[in-house]
Amino acid sequence: MALTNHKLSLLFFCVLLQLAVTLPKSSAKIATFDAYLQKKANESYEESLKAYDPHPEALTDEFNELVGETLIGENVTRRQLRGQAGCKATNPIDRCWRCDRNWAKNRKRLADCVRGFGHHTTGGKNGRYYLVTDASDDEMDHPKPGTLRHAIIQSEPLWIIFAHSMVIKLKQELIFTSDKTIDGRGVQVHIAYGAGLTLQFVKNVIIHNVWIHDIVPAQGGMIRDAVNHIGLRRTSDGDAISIYSSSHIWIDHVSLSKGTDGLIDVIEGSTAITISNCKFNHHNDVMLLGAHDTDSKDSIMQVTVAFNRFGIGLIQRMPRARWGFIHVVNNDYQHWELYAIGGSAHPTIISQGNRFRAANYQYTKEVTKRDYASPSEWKNWQWRSEGDLFMNGAFFTESGPELKHTKHPLTGQNLIKFKPGSFVGRLTRSAGALKCRAGNFC
């Protein structure tokens, strides 16, 4: 007796589920790694190789110089630009766009403001605007026009904005395509109580000014990840933002808390990334940069972590790194419960101008934690601290060679380039999602 279409579909689904069990963990929740995804994986890794900067120290010096110039010239700028009185932007990223009262008419100017390793990211600048009008997320195979999922799967560059404030409860992980900007300014957009965001095999994405919290695993299933492709996914981890084999990514002014797994994961050869002006609260494993000690492709990972506030109820991984080059600059750390910055597999970590305030517990004063290596091994890892402010007994255990500054020595006025940690309160005071109103400074 011939099988009905329904029975054939059920049989096919069961076979795919069986395949999912046999796939390696590195397949990143993909249950069927078909030819389309293999092509995307190959292309994305080639993009990451092209995005890799062979001289990261020069870029960190350039970043520090921008910070110094912004603050050194702040009083002069206020006198010269009296029309900007009331603008509270104090770091070079915010100063680039927040002092424009017409930001709502000049939204794409934001794409010119990214600094750090993600500085070439433009998101959807070269595309049209897409207005999200519908907070629902009901259709995984054919997303409804007007929803965020429908916008994200389009093949063209898009600058995605929102018609009104909304809470979006994602039924399954939201899988991005390249050349997209999510811009939540002017409204309050919460992505919450459902699955998180997945940037896999993509490039050139900006996520800006949204709240992401209470993220839970989704059961997986058939999910459309492009207009011309749908695939079977396994159960997601419950990460708020997962960046997998992707490049040119900028996460800015996002408030993140209470994920099931990580708040931000950057893995599998991802690079050219800036995480800035974000606020992190109430979470255990905050930020993972590199998933496995054996995954040497993360040696090209380069991430800037700048002007963020690591706040209430955080335990560890701010970040925890493997392999790559991490510039941690002008962040505010408050009362971590285990450690703040950690790693294994010999990453380079440059900590400059951060403020570290330890908790009162005597055994958690150390900022740093090294795993799976003896002191004789990790003493060669380059983990350096410059201009950091340590409070309530906090301390940073340095290792490896001293920094060599490519542009200017850190003497005299140049000491301000990465701004000593005493300035962090000013630089991070607007971290997290902003409540912007059209016609006013944001």
C-alpha cells in the first residue's frame, strides 16, 4: 500500500532527526548540513580570513587615540557647538551620532560610527528601510511580512526599524542573513521569553538599541533561514546572541540579561567584531569568545569590548577567551562573583582603562582566571593591563610580553588615549538600550 504524503513527511522528519544525533557538536545546531549550508560555511570562513587584521596592536592604539581626542576636546566642542548643549555623548562611538537631533531622519549615519575591530561593519546601510509592524513569530517556514523574522531572511541589505514598541517572543532561534541592521531607536523593543538571535555564516550585521532577556532554548525543527532555504535545526542552547563563523559584526547599546546559556557567544572563526555600549546584568556565563581549546580557527578571532557596563548579578566570563586577540577597553566591572576576565588556549588579552570594583568576598578579588594551563605555560600568554582602576582589593595578574605601542608611547598627554579607569563612569554612563525620542538628542 502506497504511503500517504503525510506519512512520507513524517518518515522524512524522523530520518533527519536520526541524522541530527550523529552530527558533531561543531555543526552548531544544524541537523542537516546540506550543500547550501556547506557553501555558506566555506564562504563565511573566507570572509573571516579577509577580515583578519595582521596588525591588531596598531588598531588598538588608534582606538585609544580616538577616546583620548574625544575627551580632551570635549570642553572645546561644547563651546564651539552650542547647539549641542544637552548632548550627553562622551565616548567616540556615541559622539559620532547621538548629538544629532535629527537622528531619526539620519538613521544610517550610525553605520559610520563603529570603532574597534568591527570598524568596517555597515549593516544594511546600502539597502532600503524595512518597517516591522507585527510582533508575532508564528510561521517558521513562511514568515509573515511585517515581522522581524520576515525581514531578517531577505537576501537584500535592509535597515530594519520598528513601527511601535513591542515584545517579540521568538518561537525558534532567529537566523540572520548578511547585510542587516536591527535599529530599535525611538521605541522600546524587547526580544524576550523565547529563543535568541543566531548569526551563522554571515557578514556585516549591526544589532542596535534593543533589550534581549529571559532567553530560553527552543526545540528546533524546520526553520527558514533565507528566502531560498529552509533547514532542520536541533534544540538551541538559549544564548541571547550567538555569533558563529561570521565577520564584521557590531553589537551596540543592547541591554542583555537572563539567558539560559550565554549572553553573547563568538565562536568558530568569527572575527572583526565590536561589542560596545552594552549593559549586562543577572547572568552566569556572560560572554564566550571561542568555544573549544582545540579549535585553532579561532586564532583569527579579533574582538573589541568597549564602553560596556558589567553590572548586577554577574558571575563570570566578561569575557572568557580562547586563541584570539581581545581588546577590553573602558568598561565598568561591578562585583563579579567568580572572576571577570578569563581564558585558555593562549589568547591575547589587552585590558586598558577599565574600572574593576571587586565584591567584598575575599576569594574573588582577582580579575583574571586562566584554565587548563600551568603557570609555566600561561606566563607566556600576553595578558596586559594599562591604566586600569582597581577598587576594593581587585587585582589583575599580568603575563607575557609588555605591550609595544605602534604610534605613540604612553607618556605625558598620550596616557589619556585609552583613558585611565577613573573616567569609566563618564564613558559608560549611557550603556545599554537608550530611550530615544525623535527630535531630541538620543
